[in-house]
Amino acid sequence: MDVIDLHPQPSPKTKRRMLIFFMTGNPGLIEYYRVFLTRLYDTLRVQDPKNDLHIYGASLAGFEISEPIAARSRQPYDLDQEIDTTALRLLDTVKRINKGANDAEGPLPVVLVGHSVGAYMLLEIMARWQAMPKTAEAKQMMDIVGGICLFPTVVDIAKSPSGEKMAAVLKLPGFALIVHLIAKVFLALVPFILLVFLVRIITFMPSDAARTTAAFIKSKHGVRQALYMAKHEMIQLTDDKWSTELWGADPLQEVASAAMGVGAVTPPARPKLHFYWGQNDHWVARSTRNELIRTRGRTRGGRRGSLGEGSKPLMEIDRNGVPHGFCIRHSVPIADKVAEYVTEIADGLW
């Protein structure tokens, strides 16, 4: 399936609304994340049964198994096109949820969650939303209150151990198309069930992940789309290009607040950002991660109210050996961590 859409049955008992909108990594098949998103939904519903909670995620354009978009559109999609398509899907999802609400409820609170390159897409969509005027339709419909970046590849991906290797081969002319055609020729006659078995034997994946991988390999555009998108990731995921408006650090404003008295200068409300990094992530250079934590983030033990810290993103490093591709075998602990973050973001909304 290309869409995961979890929500409760309509009930007068549900009083608080929220959408958690998820963006996948590459390859962008949402089925890899079914266990993760279902666990996240169940955990948050148990914590707050009265919350009209919606969790939505979809395969990225070009990765669809049923191909509702790919059948009508040019192939393949670059990273900017993926961001545009995802932003439109977010607006469509918000509109659909808002149909059942009254105007008095106000904009729909939205928490964005992104994995790997999905974290980069998250920051881009959040930056666009922040740049919109208050009168924009999107700001009347939704309020992006937070973002959660899981094993994020947001800058200098080509400096990571895997990025260095991929950058070299992706520069070869026609590499993505050649690999795509080879996969088509050699796998055309392989039955799906046999391919699932081969994937499990070679990768030791659980059965659900193996089936998703086999479906990805067998899909019309998946392999080419993954490599084409990866090429654009190497080009675009370089420097930190986002402003302090997104990162939430405004030392000059806090200096003014300290000089004039607490509350004298009130910064605009910003979405709360949380980053969860891998300890040994082969898609993130350790120096890149540490520099972002030092310059852009705050740690759990840091002083949130200290001068210059403001509303910087909370950044944590995994200490449990969870790999970059957590959705294969570690969906449950990461879902529990994200539920913790969502609870922190939602604190004070209602």
C-alpha cells in the first residue's frame, strides 16, 4: 500500500485535534514504516483517548506500488519535486481533516516527522510555512507546532561514510538508468514470492520488510527513482542554509529581553524541533552531527533558559545501537521515543 492513514472513529468525546504527518527516507515506501506508525498511534491514543489524533504518511512520488501519481507524471522526480509533492499532500490532508471541524476550533495543530532525507524535506516545508504571511490559506488551516527529525541527513551527506561511496558512483553518466534496466531484465521472470525469499536470505530482513523491499525492486520506477533522488541529495544536502527563524536561536533578542526585563521582548512562537541522531550513522558524518549539535541545538541536560539558547532544537544521540534504517527492526523503541517528543511538543497547546 502507498498510504498509511490512522485515525479514530468520529466521536463527540474527542476534544483535541492533531495531525502527525510523516515523511519517509529514501527509498520512499511508506510500508517500511507501518509497524512504527501503528505503534506510535496506539501509544498516543492510550495516553490521551480524547485526542482526535490523525497519523498520515505516504510513499514518495515515483515509489508508489499502485502508482497513482507516477502513471500521470513525468519520471523520475528530483528532490525539489518530492518536496513540492509532499507539501501539496500535507495541505490536502489538512483540508480533509478540517472538513469535520468547526471554525471555532482554529487551525489544525500539525507535527511533522521525517526520517533521513525526510528530515531535510521537513525543514524545507517548515521554512516555507514560516515564510508565508499570516493571511495565507495554509496558516488559516494549520499550525505547524513541531518537527521531529529521525536519523536526519540534512547537511553534508556526501561527507558521510556511505555518502562518499554513493557520490562517486552516482556521478557516472546514466548510472541510475543502467541499474534500473538491469534490475528489470534480471528480475522480470522471478516470481514475487521467490524474490521475497531471496531478499530475506540475503539481507536477513523480517518478512514484512522483505516483502516491501521485493515490491520496491519489482515496482515500475522504484530503483531508478531511488538512485535519481540520491544523486540530487548529494548535490543539495550540503551547507546549513536555514535561518535562525527556523532554528530558533536569536541571541540578540534574548539580550534585549534580559536588559529590559523578563517578557519585555516576546519572540514569535516557533515550532518545537527535536533531532534524534544515530550514534554510528553511516549516512551522517560524526563531525557534521557534532557541529550541528554544538551550533544549532541544545541537549537534554542543557539549560533551556540560558542566554542565547532560546528555543533551540532538542538534540539527542541514540545510545541503544539503533541503525539508520530503524524501521527494519527497531520500530517499537523509536516509536516510543517519538511519542515522548510529541507529548512534549503538545504540552501547553490545549
